[in-house]
Amino acid sequence: MRHEAVFRFRSDQAGAIFGAVSPEMEAEVNTRSSAECLMDGPDTLVLKVHAEDIAALRASLNMWLRLISVAREMQDLVINKEISP
């Protein structure tokens, strides 16, 4: 059985987050799972993860959701630093 999870993230920083995680998509080599990250309009990032089994899906989701979270946190830091004196 093939498993799939799809997450949609709406943010005015979606393009920057996409740019941060895209290089990781190209480097990913996993025989049990695959991931796709794409933009759906200017403010929506879509993450699709496919896996052969639940354990592989969980592991892949942990990695990709963490990468997206870190990219978003870094964008927040950059924005706050630009605003702060």
C-alpha cells in the first residue's frame, strides 16, 4: 500500500521558504519515500510526501516539516531584524 500526505502552508513568505527547501528536494535519495514541494500561487507552499509504509512516511514528514519550520523561523528572524532598530 502506498501512503501520501499533503500539507499546504499559506504565508507571505512562501516563496522564500520554497527557495530555502528546494535544494534539499534535489539532494533527497530515499528508496522508501519521496517528497515534492511546489508553489500554488504566490502565497501557498505545498508539500507532498509519498511512502511505501507508515514508518517511512512518518520519518520523511518529520524531516520535511522540520526543514520548513526552520526556514520559516529564519524568515521571521530576518524580517524582525530588518524592522528592529
